[in-house]
Amino acid sequence: MAKITFITTDNETITLEGTSGSVMQLAVDNNVPGIDGDCGGVCSCATCHVHVAPEHVEKTGEASEIEQDMLELDDHANEYSRLCCQLEINDHLDGIVLQVAESD
Amino acid sequence: MKKSALSDPFEKARLEKGYGKMNDQDDPVTMILGLKEVRKCAHNWKTFQSGATPGRIVVPSEVNIRDTRQIPFEVDPPEHKGYRDLVEPWFKRPLEADYQRKLRQQMDEIVDEVLKKDTVEVVSDFSLRLQSRALTLLLNIPYEESEVWIGWGTHVFRSEDTALDGDKANILYDYIDEQISKAIETPGEDLYSMLLASEIDGRKLSREEVKGVMILTFAGGRDTVINAVTNSIAYFAEHPESLAQLKEHPEITGRAVEELIRYFAPLTHMGRVATKDTEVCAHAVKADSRISLCWASANRDTRAFENPNEIMLDRKLNPHVSFGFSTHNCLGATHARQIMHTLLISLAEKVKSIDIIDYKENIEELGEFKRKVGYDHISVKFHA
Ligand code: HEM
Ligand code: FES
């Protein structure tokens, strides 16, 4: 079980608990504003973009090259950016804080 | 080669140069072929604009058959955003439970119908019908209206012998004009009325702007959906094990939809006009000349896709660009994905196998390339 906190672009804090599946799915199932997950999690749409709190980057690990290539052309991306459909929920993610990224 | 396969005619040029060339009504096009380059150019709207002369970014060019600017498709940022924000919530309605329930009902009905028939010509008897009926949901208008659109035949702009047919296009434009007039007289809950009541920067949308959105909604969602559905039927005909797989593992349906759409890339490419002298793939592109973003080629780029010429229904990482990329990514994607999702669920539940009886491929001529994009017609027999 992992507790995951989303901070929306309106600065609303939403904490959710999940056991499996992707972080994107957890967010979509709970209507977290700004996480749309249009492509269902295959890394094609970038509508699941979050910024990982700097102190938690270690927990999420690094983005794959395919994910990095998607983020590279996102105007709101920075070094803490992840597509959260690529984050599998497991105990390791417990306690992470994710800032939902702006979109165009 | 299997009957349902779509080969990748761009491979050699993509690997060797990264671009290809085609002529189109004396307004040549440099086709960009690699995934990274396609994305970069799609993102770079300042250098590669959509807001050129109406019709010019479409290949084949529609400059000679229309003057109405399609919105938001032929508008660049920052104006693009105002239009897009206005229509986006409407085009997300396919996520609503009621919409999905109605779509499911339409789908089950048409699948039941074709199961009863001896042979079915998929393009006109299945895909066009289902596309037209589903569009009534997106526009929020009575189901019966789909009969009118089905009556137009498969190609609003294309006829048998010419790629671009002004007369056919006029049928659509006249129809839309008429519908707008009706919505002005008696506003309802439909897309026309919503647009007519909308404001942008504190002013009402003009009639011409409403027309621009509606033409695009009709044109953009027709051949694309028809090709996606028809190609999928051909694929399942040759892969009954895939229907069984979907039946047993409905949880992969979402991935299967993305994979079919990646592989079939129903819209081969889309143009842009260079705003200045520039370079792509070490190739000079002159100001006011055209490039195209070749989604179909990018989707077969081995740098991003393992075994790109194979359909792997449960492909996990699938950064395809069939719905475009960046600013102008497909506004109808939610609707299109929902159609495909519902189709797969319904087929998996009801259909055991499909036999292909006879078919004629629809091949696009793109200068040095020839690409199969679907079928002119394909007759099949569905088995329960
Ligand atoms: C499988 C079906 C479909 C495919 C493959 C597809 C593909 C695409 C692509 C590649 C683009 C990007 C064009 C560009 O960058 O210039 C696009 C844009 C667009 N599509 Fe689709 N499309 C599909 C279905 C639909 C449907 C059903 C509709 C509406 C009924 C639609 C409406 C639009 C609109 C309005 C845009 C322009 C968005 C903008 O400029 O902001 N499409 N589509
Ligand atoms: S949900 Fe589409 S990229 Fe993450």
C-alpha cells in the first residue's frame, strides 16, 4: 500500500491510497484535476505529467528514454518531470508528493 | 503479406535521409519521416505554421475547393488556444457514462445486424454507418440524422476517379450552412447551438467561424474513423486468436486500441507551411514551402518501437503519433478512442470469426511512396 499526494494546479492537496496499477490510473479513477490519461497509459499523450517533489525523486527513479523524449517537447517540463502512467504503484512510492503539471 | 497488413513504405527513406518528397498540384511537400523529427516540427508552430491559406496544410491541398478556415486546425497559437479551450469540454463528453452507454447500444445493434447477414461490405455497410451514427452522439443531435450522412457515401471529398471533388465538398458545405441557419432559428442542445452561443474574447463566434469548426468535425472524423474500423475488422478476420485474447483479457482493450491505431495510422500525414528558410534532417526547407508530418512513418520508427511492423495488442510502451502531437493533437481522439474501445468489446463478446471474401485496397500515391491506408471495399462474413 502506498499513500500518494497530488497537488493540483489550483493548489488543492489530494492524498490517495493505492496498491497496484499506475499512478495515472489512481489519479484518473479519483478525478484528480489535470491528470487526464488520454492514451490509457501507453506513453503517447503526456496528459499525465507531474513534477515529483525533489526529495522524492529517488523513490520514483529515472524516466525511460521513450518517456524522456515525450517530456523533452513539453513546455512545462523540468528535471523533476514524470509521466505518471509510467510510475507503477508499490510500497516504494509510499509518501511521495506529486505536483500536477500545467498544460497548454 | 497478409491481407490485413499495412506495410511501411517509408522505411528506406526514413533510415537513409529522414525525409521524402512528393508533388501535389505544383505545391511540393517534404515529408518528415522519423518520430523525433515529426514531433519536433509539430511542436515548432512558429517555424511550421498551420495558419496558412485555408486548405493548404492538407495534402492533397484543398486550396482550390474551399475558403473557409477550419478551426482550430488552421489557426496558430496564441489564437488557437482560445478556440481550443472553447470546444475541448464538448469533445470530452465521450468520457461520460451516458454517452458510453448509448455508443455501446449502437455498437451492439450494428454487430448483431451484420452477424445476421450473409456477406457484408464493411466500408459502407458497417464502418460508415457506425461512424455516422456515433457522430450523432458527438454532435448531440437525433440519431435519424445519420441517415443523411450515410447517404453521402464513403467520401465527402473524394470520388472514385479524383482525389478532390469540389461538388462533393459542396454537398457538405451547403448542408452545414443549412444546419447553422436552423440552429440560429431554433437553438437546441447540439454542437451548432453551443458554438453559436459561445463567446471568444468577449464577442460571439461568427457564422464563418462556426462553419469552420463544423466542417472540421465532419471531415476530420469521417475517413479516419472509417479506416480505423475497417482495418480492424480485416485484422480480426486474419487473427481470430486476437478476438479470443480480448474476450479473455478485456483489461488489455485500452492498449489494443492504441496499438491498432498506431499500426493503421488512419491519417497518413498532415502538412505545415514554413514561415522562414530553415532546415530539417539536414535538408533545406524554403520559406513558404510545405512540409508534412508523416505520422504513419513515425509510428514505425525502430528507435522507439520494438517490432514496429507487428501488431502486439498488449504493447505497453506505445508513444505513437496517430493522433498528432503537441498543439493540434486530435480533438476528436476521445470520441475515436471510445468508438474503437466499444467496437473491440462488442466484437470480442459476439464474434467468433470473420472470413474475408473479396477486397480492393485503397492505396495513397505519395510521390515516391505508395501507402495502403485501408480499403475501397472489403466483403466479409461474420460468424457468431
Ligand atoms: C482514428 C481516428 C482519428 C485519427 C487517426 C485522427 C488524427 C488526427 C491527427 C493526426 C490530427 C493532427 C493534425 C495536425 O497536427 O495538423 C488531428 C487533429 C484533429 N482531429 Fe482528428 N483524428 C481522428 C478522429 C477524429 C474525430 C472523430 C474528430 C471529430 C469528430 C476529429 C477532429 C479533429 C480536429 C478538430 C483536429 C484539430 C485539432 C486542433 O487543431 O487543435 N478527429 N486528428
Ligand atoms: S497517460 Fe498518456 S502518456 Fe501517460
